[in-house]
Amino acid sequence: MSLQISGGSVNYFEDFQVNQRITFGRYKVTQAEIINFATQYDPQVFHVDEDHPLTEELGGILASGWHSTAIFMRLAVDAYLGSAALLTSPGVDELRWLAPVRAGDTISGEALVERARLSVSKPDRGILTTSVRLWNQGEVEVLKMTTHAFIRVRPQH
């Protein structure tokens, strides 16, 4: 089952179910953004200098793994987090960058709800655990991780 976001409505903890697939949109990566992101946050030569011997050896400029993770965040907010009654996140587990992201790649992916449980200590929220995958236009998996989010339960009026 895929999550369908309806215009303007808020999705509470109860709106998510185990085994629910949330499909992401698409994001086209440019070389300028790879270099700009890396210049500010991860200035290793293979992210910023296309003429460096190591960059050439690796086949050209590569997006930082942190940039790939930021692209996930954009796609996830657009797909479901932006309309969820999200409180915050305690973090991610098992973050893996599986293949390089390069200029011209179109990134997409999905989140699969693996676990949804009510918080024992804070009854106003649940904890949503998702398995996330991103892939490029050739269906090569470029990122995977497990995310956790605190989502508000539906208020009882």
C-alpha cells in the first residue's frame, strides 16, 4: 500500500501502517550543486575539483554522501514528512552510500514503514521506523538507511 497525501491534511501516527510503501518523487542532480554543497560542507577533491588526478581516477566529480543524504531529506519532506504531524527524529541507523551520485543523475526512492509503535514514556506520540532506499535513473541503489521519527498521535477532541 502506498501513502497518498491529500491536499492540506495532516497525517498523524495512526495514518501510517507497517509495510506501507511511500514513493518519492524525482530529483535531478547538477554538477554546480555538487560542487557548491561540497565546497561548503565536504571539500574533498573528488567533490570539488574535476581536474584533480584522484577525481579523474574515480571517473569524475562525485556528490558527497552527505549531499545524497540531504537529497533524501528533500524527497522525504516532499513525499510525506512535510504533511506529517512530525515532532522530531532521534536519528538514523545503518546509513550506507552504495554507489556514487553524479551530475546528471535523477534520484528517486521510497520509504517502507517497518515498525510503528506508541511511545511508552510520551503518549502524545508514536515512533515510526522506516527503511529508506534511493536509486538513480539506472535503478542502481545509491543510498540505504533506517530512519526513526516521532509523529504526533491524532488529538482526541
